[in-house]
Amino acid sequence: MNNTELVDDCLFCKIIKGNVPSYTVFENDDVKAFLDISQVTKGHTLLIPKKHLTNIFDYSQADAQRFLQYIPEVAQAIKKSDPNIKGLNICVNNGEVAGQVVMHSHIHLIPRYGDEDAISVPHVNNADDYDETRYQEVADAIKDNL
Ligand code: AMP
Ligand code: ZN
């Protein structure tokens, strides 16, 4: 990673720099994957480039090759982390009108356990369910499969 590719006033750049904590499941020079603070379902993970790209409209082909190649690897680790996971949604909100709140490109990977799972990504707020020990266990289960 090159620090000049990050910006100061961005939440996810701060997470990359380690200035804001995260439940990291995977990290290398190109990307970081960590649990979404509001778990739509257990194991809901965000994959972000270690370069401040606002959203998909910022990606060059080289950026796409460099950063998006990790989606299958992380998705497969999430699936393997819990035998109850039947499927997984990969969602990306690009732009405010599309529901993007954090303006650093991120890919939502949302495990599906059954028909009762909530569907919406940005409109579900389960932040009250936050539990340090449980989140760490979930992050470790994914991490162990990478
Ligand atoms: P979006 O609406 O696609 O921009 O999604 C932003 C996501 O970032 C939401 O699902 C938030 O729950 C998540 N989020 C916000 N702050 C944090 C944080 N500090 N750590 C992990 N996830 C976060
Ligand atoms: Zn950023």
C-alpha cells in the first residue's frame, strides 16, 4: 500500500491506516476486508481497496484488476465460515442516490441463511446488536478460511 493513495478525512482510509478499529478478516497490500459495523446478517463483510476510490465510477481497468480480484476468495471464506450459510449477496451502492453513505468504494458481502433474512442493505440498522466478543468470533471464523 502507498499512503499517498489515502485521504485524511475518510472513515475507511482511517480504518486502512489503523486509526479506526475494525474486525479484519483479510488484508494484503491491495485490499482490506472487515465486518460491517451493522450486520445485516451474521458475517456481513465489507471489502475495500487500499486506495481512496469514491465508488465504481473511479475505477480504471487496472484498479479493477488490482482490487476486485479478491471478491471470490473472501466470499468463499465467508460461506465456509458457517455451514448454515446457503447463499450470499454481493451489493455495491454507487453514489448517494444509490444509497452510498461512506464515500470510499466498498463491496458488501452479505450471507443468506434463509427466506427470513432482511433484504435491504443501507436501511437495516442492527448497530444496537453490537457485541465485541461475538463480532470477534465471527471475524475469526471468516479469517480462518482465508
Ligand atoms: P453504504 O451505504 O453502501 O455506503 O454502506 C456503508 C456501510 O458502512 C454501512 O453498512 C455501515 O454500517 C458501514 N459502516 C459505517 N461505519 C463503519 C465502521 N466504523 N466499521 C465498519 N462498518 C462501518
Ligand atoms: Zn478513503
